[in-house]
Amino acid sequence: MTGNQKTPSLYQRNAFAPGLLAAAVLFLAPVLMASDWYLGVLFAVSILAVVVGWFAIQARHWWWVPVFAVIAVLWNPVFPFPFTGPVWTAAQPAAAVVFLVAGAMIKVRRQ
């Protein structure tokens, strides 16, 4: 055997998978706004915002915590805000981009 072994990555991105999942849900959200499925969007986004926020705390990336706290509150299904119109429709893909960027940037050093 030769010395072609790959070295493992020094970092792991725990927020990447929930960020991708939330982004997929948010990109579909404008289509689902007029249906009963939109409640599922609210649940998924708010839960995944808390999950990604928790991974940000674990990684000590404190600047992401208020961003995901705001997302969790705005998309909360328990006391939903009556947002409608083009601004709220545009907020869906904007939040998806935030999840994608955070998922790529939040990382912790492997032990």
C-alpha cells in the first residue's frame, strides 16, 4: 500500500444538514402558502431554526444566534403572525439563503 491515505477533515459542520432541509422547505413555501401544508412549513422552519441556532452556540458562533432566534419567532406556528403579500413571499427564499450560508459557515473542530 502506498501513502495515498486521505487525511480527515479538521472540522465538522453540524448545521449543514438541518440548514439544507430548512432551505428546501423555505424554497417550497411560496407554493404552499395558500394550502393547509403551510402549517407544516411553519413547524419545520421554526424547529430547524432552533436546531441551527443550537449548533451555532456549540460552535461559539454567537452572531448567528439572534438571526435564528428571529427566524424561529417569525415562523412560529403556535402564535403565527398574519403576514401576507410580496414581502412575506420574498422572505421565504431570503431565509433559505440564510440557512444555507449558516450551514456552510457554522463548524466545530473535530476532536
